Amino acid sequence: MHEGFLVYGGFRYLKLATLLSVVAIAVYGWHVPPDEPNGGTWLGYGLGSIGAALILWLMWFGIRKRRYGTTDTLQGWLSAHVYLGLSLIIVATLHTGFQFGWNLHTLAYSLMMLVIASGFFGIYAYARYPQLMTENRRGVTTDEVYNEIGELDRECRQVASALPDAIASLVLVSCNETRIGGSVFRQLSGVDANCGTTRAFDGIRDLASSAEATHGADIRKLISLIGKKSTHLRTMRRDVQLKALLEIWLYFHVPMSFALLAALAGHVLSVFYYW
């Protein structure tokens, strides 16, 4: 998917975005305003109009990607979204004439750059994290790992039935108090500081010496089983972490896009009010 939209149509939209940027730079270099360059010249208005139109068109992508049954492909729209979004850096910066200040106009520009920056991270996420997720699970599906964890819990309970109550209770802690996922922070961190399986593993090892004489084989088997479960848990928590990283940027990108739209509306209205 990530390779497809970046190279879509033989880099069609990269070429279009490059052409737009080159033309904008060339006209900006040719243009000699009566005063210093700014958004109030005819070129400034022209570049501003192009930039505003691009922003509105790019935001349409969020609606377009949820519609089906059209002849054009989603990859084409995504490719245009990426490359024309990058061309906004050139168009909008030249529109400002490099005149910045503590005002609504600079706020709109800053929000636009933040939206583009979050989009950069999105491109990286879709290009990198799916591969890492596959490598992390070593080709095994999520359901298969969860099924293996469930089977290990069943075996642990079976082995613990013949062991002292203190060890059996720790096995129940491992089975009943182990969570994968949870809060946003826990998902992004990829760890659970209060993991029931970790606590059970440490507790069983502490009790192992006192039960070794009469239950040595069962204790060693139980430690091996919980060790395998811990390995699977690390795999799945890493998988959840990568999925969270793959999606978290949208929680910045989308709200900031709407904030940009509001700031852009204010910017345009104020320009026409003082025109």
C-alpha cells in the first residue's frame, strides 16, 4: 500500500506538485512588488487562493476515502494528497512573502505546517510499522498468538493443580490479572508495569526452592510455561504498540486540519474586511 501510493501513476502527482512549486518559485523570483513581498500583492493573492483551494481539496480526501463505487482509485487520491500537500509548503510560504508575526495569518500558516508535519509521520508510519508488525509476530497471526496464550494458561492451571496453594494462587493471578492493551499510555509504551504474569513468574521462582524437593519437575515445567507466555505477551504488547503508533498520528492530524480550516476562514475573512 505505501509503495503503491508513493509511486502511483509513475509519480504523476509528484511531478505535478514539483511543477506547481517550480512555477510558484519562478513567478515569485520574477515578481517585483512596489514594497516588500507580502500576501497583499497580486501574486500574494494568487498564491493564497491556490493554497486555500489546495487545503480545501486536500481535506476533501477525508470524505472521499469513505466513499465507494467511484472509478478513480483510493491510491491515486492518497498520492495526490501527499504530494500536493507537500507543495503547500512552497506555495503558502511564498504567499506570506516571509512576513510573519503574532497574528491570525501566522497562526494559520503554523497550523498548516503542523498538519503537514503530522502527515510526514503518517507516511513514515504506513511505510515502516506494518513491516515491523509482521517481523514482530514472525509470520504468525494475532489470533494464533492469542490462542497459544490461552493454551498456555490451560496447561499452567493443570500443572498448578498438583502444587502448593501459594503457587496455584500465583498461577490464577497470571491467568486472571494479565491484560494486553488498555490505556493510550499503556498501548504506546508497550509494557505493563503491573502485569499479572510477570508478578506470578517472579513469585513462583521465589517459592521454587521450597517446593523443589517434592514438586521439582512440575515447578520447572510451570516456570517454562509461564516463561513462554511472557514471551508471547511481549510480542502482543509490541504489536499493540505498533498499531497504536500507526493510528495515533491521525488523532493529531485530523483535529489540527479542522483547526487549520477555522484559522484559514478567519484569515480570508479578515483580508477581505480590511481590503
